[in-house]
Amino acid sequence: MVDSVQVEDAVEREAELAAQQRKIVNRLRRAQGQLAAVVKAVDSGADCRDVVIQLAAVSKALDRAGYAIVATAMRNCIVDPESESLTQDELEKLFLTLA
């Protein structure tokens, strides 16, 4: 039998997951906009230094989104180890892929 506390916890976790996904999508959209600016700068013959600085910003934004994705998966794994989420080894490999 599922009690109301378990249901409330599940609803809260789902809301938290949805909020994290929104943040990740926002980070990716920001990176997408930054990348569009890099393409435009290259097309217009912008200064190499400016292009590299913008490209570094894109790279950092993508890294942060990747870390947020892995961190969210890790939290889900800790909260609900019986779920069909990634194994500890799979999470570690994903994390190291970003490093």
C-alpha cells in the first residue's frame, strides 16, 4: 500500500526533475545562441581573438549543461536506486566523457 507521504515525495521529485530539465534546456538554448554568434562572426570575418573568446563561451556552456545532465541522473539514482536509471559505472563513464 502506498501512503500519502510516498505519493507526495514522488510528486515533489517529478517537479524537481522538471525544473532541472528546464534549466538544462535553457543552458542549451543559450549555448545555441552563442554558437550562432560564433558562426556569424566567422562569416563576417571578425577578429580571431573575438571568435575564440565566443567559442570558449559556447564550450563552457555545453560543458555546464553536460554536467547538469549527469548530476541530475546521479540524484535520481541516489533517490530511487531501483529505477531504470543509469548504473553507477555508466554515470561514471558519462562524467569522465565530459572531463
